[in-house]
Amino acid sequence: MSSACLSINPQWSAPVQKSMRLLAGVIDGNDRIEALPIHAPRGGALLIVKGTSGRSYRIAVNDGTGTAEDVSIVVSGATRRTDLLGQRGIDGRPVANLCLHTEADHLPLGDRVVAIAMSLANDRETAMRIPLVAQFIAASREMLVEIGLFSDHGPMPADPFMEPPFDLFDEEEDEDWTDEAFHEAYEHFVQEAHHADDEEQMLYLEEEAALMREEEALRAHLASLFGESRTVEQEGEEHVGEAHASVREARQAFEEAADSMQHACEQFVQAIERMREAFRNA
């Protein structure tokens, strides 16, 4: 498959896009490097490289942020291209990661990928400069089951609890696989991955729908409680209003009674004064 499989983000800066076009030219001009389709909405690439040693390599490039500033470049190696269709953590394939560092780490994304791809395409020569590549080439397919990573510190063991789900000696040698057969196997692998993604997405949608139903039920319950509390509040306000009216009426009656009493007292005082006047005149 051609460089058309590259995913170039139009939001990348001009130097990054230019470097990715450089990578596309290298892919189209080198029969040891090919690009496979990859789902990378923010930009990326999936390359398969055939080394001069006969080893196969996979370079997975993915931009998680869409800025090309924090891009993951994962390099994996295997004795057979077909092993590169799987991941060690998924189906136990004898695939090991290679912790490669190049002198082009300061360059734009495409230039870095070109440097890695060309180094792996000429892996015998690269092995003379980078010991971890030499260690990978020297490791047998059976040994790769036990090795998870080749680094500057040497081979690192894989998960000791993982068992390969297949017989290492029952599969055809990679040299018997034609490009057409490999691409058919890759398409099958992609379809299975998409099917798994669809099932995961369906499960996610079902869970999301259930959460939405629970949320709606909770909202309805809260609305019911709010309505009941509002009714109680209104009834309380009505009772308070009635109580206030009663208090106002009682206060008014008290004031009227006080006025009447004051008037009676004034009349009583006037009567006493008249009696005193009558005694004085008698």
C-alpha cells in the first residue's frame, strides 16, 4: 500500500506537513517500506519495514493532541510480518518493542520517522552502531516470546504470566507469505478490530442510555419532591396569612376595647369630680 495511507493533519504547521510529504516520498521510493491504513483522526502513520536482516518492523505514529508536539512513535519488531498484525498484550504474539533514539529527535515529525524507517530498512548496518538492534536480530522467534522490550540496558522480560495462545512451530514461515496474502490478513485484522470497537461502542451507548434513564428518573423524583415541598410551602404560607389576619383582628379588637375602657375611665373621673363639687356646695 502506498503513502496515500498516511494521515496528515491539515492543522499541523507547514514544516511538519512538509516533513510528512518527505516521508511519503521515501515510502513510494523504497520497496522495503510500506504504509498501511490507520485510524488516526489527528494525524499519524502505520509503517511496515523489511530489514536487510530479514526481520520485520512496525512503526506506529499517532498524534493524540493534533499539535504534532507530543506524538507517540512506537517501534515493534518480529521475525515474521504476520506477527506484527497482533499486539503482545492482546494475543501474546512474539512481538518486542524497540526503544530507539535517533539524532533526528529535534527535527519535525516526518523527518524523525524517515530516520527510524531508513535505519530499520538497513538494520544490519544499523546493528553495528546500535547494540539493541543487534540484540533483536540475534534473538530467535521463541526468545521473543520471553522478551518484551529491547533497550539500551539490554533485553527486558515480557509479562511472565502470559502464555502464547498458539504453537510457535505450527505457522508458516514469513517468506511463504505474499504481499497480497499479508494485506488480506491485515484487512481481516482491521475488520476484527473495528468489530471489537463497534461492540465496545454499542456497550458504551447502552450504558450511556441506562445512565440517562436513571438521570431522568432522578430528575422526575426531584421534581416531584420539589412540587410537594412547594405545595407544603404554599399551604404554610396560607396558614401564616390566616394567622396574621387573626392577629390583626385581635389587635384591632384590643385597641377598640382599650379605647372604650379609657372613655369609661374618663367618665368615671368626671362623675367623681361632680360628686366632690356637690359635697362642697352642701
